[in-house]
Amino acid sequence: MSQRNFKIWRGDADGGEFKDYSVECGEGMVVLDAIHRIQTEHSGDLAVRWNCKAGKCGSCSMEIDGKPKLSCMTRLSDYQPEKTVTVQPIKAFPIIRDLVSDVSWNYEQNKRIHPFQPDESSSEKGLVMHQKDVDRVQEFRKCIECFLCQDVCHVLRDHEKHDEFVGPKFMIRLAGLEMHPADTADRIASIREDFGSGLCNITRCCTDVCPEHIVITDNAIIPLKERVVDRYYDPVAWLLGKLFGGRKKKPVDAIEPTKTIRV
Amino acid sequence: MTPEKMTDPKSTGGHLPGYLATQRNDRWWIEPLLTGLGFALFVAYSTWAAFQGAHYWAGSYLSPFYSPLLFIDPSVPGAAPIEHAWFGLWPDSLRAIWPSWLPISPAFLILAGPLGFRGTCYYYRKFYYRAYFSSPPGCGIEGARKGKYRGETGLFLIQNLHRYTLYVAIAYIVILYYDAYHSFFRDGEVGVGVGSIVLLINPTLLSFYTLGCHSFRHLIGGRLNCFSCNAVAEMSHGGWKKASGLNRRHMMWAWISLVWVGFTDFYVRMVSMGIWQDWNTWG
């Protein structure tokens, strides 16, 4: 056991400041353990969102020494014992209190995406998928909705383009639908115009911070950008698609945020 | 729905605004610094090499910076024999419009091809947006041009031409393999030299880089939604998987091939200038 120092941001939407804490920490402890100890020993009203403590619920996202991380998966042994560990709420979304941010904007974005639209004619025998078709989209289903990728994305974080760019988390959802062999919706125009694929400049921070190691940039965003190129910037691909390809025939736009849909 | 704009530092959870503002205390700046300097070094060397307009040929070795050789001025030292030019001597009409400040060098006619491919490559975009444009300089580090950011919708819309540069890059690889093949022949005699091996490794590394390109991966199969629907799609899936394997190491191949293409020019140049001795079977 050793004494470790923490600098934790305390406050709400009206303002706040960093406060210093010092607690006993032992072997194997993670940052969330230390926060719980601070709650117990020093500050019972310290607000922190958490649930599973196993890196699977995506609740305890925060910034630890400036890096977006899950606090339940961040070992204190990764930090030098004599250094103070700085803990802040995620930056890209409004603060509710202390380490808790309001991530509801993300749920609104999710509602804007048209759900899976399978081919009606294949519904009798059910949807049969081969493993090679499943593999590519399965990766995206690992997402735990921690929104660390949304937080680190500089388009949202620094440039605050929430009105124009849906963020990497929803790019993977769109990719999972767009690449799905049984989905009939034509989402390309919407991905470009409504969800802002062009605003991503693929600097890969989203991939770097993903705790599920989803290769967001290379496997989701860039393939979507290439499909946009097919449609808008490559006349040969566009013509071939018109003549031979594309069974996705139903163009869909983003759903207005006020409209309630089944997801 | 936009979250309320967060400009007051007190309401931003301690995230102070400003260029390079961050709570990170690791050496995040090393990667953009090293990659920025490394690429700048390559650009400086390749520009210098292109400006030389000479010593690009040694025995049967042709520098990749000068391939394909469209026109030749045989009077310069280290120039290739005239039969190696695709279109012969430099035409007077081209000399007439050539800028006076620019040396007459065959390299200037062809460098736009590989430069265009690397310049629009998805990996290089990551590196130079970070290193040269501070957009962002690192993950969680506030970058430049706050509020004016347009991503790849404004000036950088040009990045969408990447697949055209891919086609050009593939043509260059074929040409460089042809050069490597010819490097094993000298005066009608088959042989091998260190330079032949260097020239053969060059397009091989470039192939690993180019065939792992995101656009190639898309075109070979990624564009399909169903890999199991027919025989052609099954074949595409095989190609897509192989391209994906190379793509996972795209950054590594990008740098290795970049360094090797520079080294290949350097090797040919040194042999051509008589500074290095090429070990070979021709004697």
C-alpha cells in the first residue's frame, strides 16, 4: 500500500475547480477504485458514473492525465507513484456534475439512423448469413457505447461540429448497416450529407482510444469514405454501379431528431 | 441537437482552451515530431536528387526517381543511354517552355505520380494532418484553426482523388519491376549485382505498400456487401482478405518503402559517381 495523489475536477455546468486528494492505494487497483476510496474517505458527494467495473458497460469514461479512458480498466501501476494523477470528465459533452457528462446527444444521433431494412422477400426463410459476410460487420457489434471515440474526435471535441458530424461511434453503426448483405437501404447520400463523413480527417484518435480495439478508422470510416467516392467522385465506379451493381435501391435520409422510431 | 457550446473554462471540466492545451503529461509530441522531420528529410533529399538531373544511371541500374525515363539529355554525367528513353532526346519545344530556374531533369516529369499517391494516402493524411497542420497535433491535444475546420469537405476534397493516384502507382510498380528485371542484364550478359537486388527490393516493398492501400482494399472487394453471393464475390473476398492483411501494416510499409526508394536512388547515385563500388558478377 502506498499513498497516491489525485487531482479531480469538481463542479457542474456553472463552474468548478480541481481538488487535491490523497488516498492509500494497493496492488492491482484501478483509477475507479481510487475514486471510490476518495468517495468513502474524503468526499461522499463526488459524482462518478460506473456500473460493471469490467470494461463492458462503457459507463466510467473519463479523462485520466488528459487521455480518454475507462477508469475501471486503467491500472494505477501504469502511472508513476510519485506523480499526481489528474482526472476530468470527458470534454466533448456538457458536464452534469464532477466526473459525469451528459452524453444524451449520442442517443439522439442514434435515433437519426434508419434501422436495419431487410429484404421483405427473404423474410419467409429467415435471414441466412455466411460467416465471411458476418466477420466484417461483427467487429462493430463489440462497441460498448463508452463514447471515448466521440470524446477524442477533434471534430466534436475541439471544433464542436455536433450539428454536422455524427462522430466515429455512429460511423461504425452506419458502416455495419451499409455493409450488411441483407440491408436494402441506400445510405450513401445520407452518410455524406446528413452524417458528415467528409468532416473526418482520419487522424485515427478514435481507433487509438477504443477499449474494445475496434479499428474504427480503417474498417468503418475509410470504407464509408470510399463508398462515397464511388458515388460522387469516381464516374467509372458510379456508372458500373448503375449498370451492374447495387441492389440497395431505397435511398434513406437521416431521421429528424424529433421523430420517434423503433430502434 | 447540439450540446451547449463549451467555451468557459470553468464549465469545461478543467479543459482549458487554447492551441496545444492538454492535461497530457506524456511525450505525445515525439510521434508528430519524428514523422514530420522524417518525411521532410525525404522530401529534401528527393528534391535535391531531382534537381541534380544527373548521376541517375549506373551500368544497368536506373534510379526510381527518374523512372520512367521520358526524355534524356545524354550530355549530363551519369545519364542513361539514349535507347532507354521512352521518347528520345529532350525536345526543343519542351526546352523552350521549361522554366529557367528549374534544371532540365527527367525526374520532374514523373515525380508527381508517386507524390500524388503518397500525398493522398489515408495513412499519410493522418501523419501530416497531425505533424504539419496540427489538426489535431495529437489525441486529446487542441489543434489549430478552431472554428474554421472543414475537414475533407473544402480544400482537402482533393483527397477523394486517391484511387486515381492508386492506378498511377500500380503502373509505376510495373515499370519499376521492369527496371529491376533489366538491372540483371549488362551488355547482353546476365548477371547480378548488389544494385540489382536493391532495385528488385524497391518495387516489392512498394507493392506491399500499394496493395495494402485502403482504396485498393475497397476496389478488390470491400465495396461488396455480400462476399458469399457468387463465385466472383468469393474471389473478391480472398483478395480483400489479402489486402486487409497488408493494410494492417500499412503504416510500416509506407515508411519502409519510402526509405528504400530514397536509398535506391542514393545507391545508384553513389555508384554512378564512382564513390561506391558495386559488387557484381560482371566484373
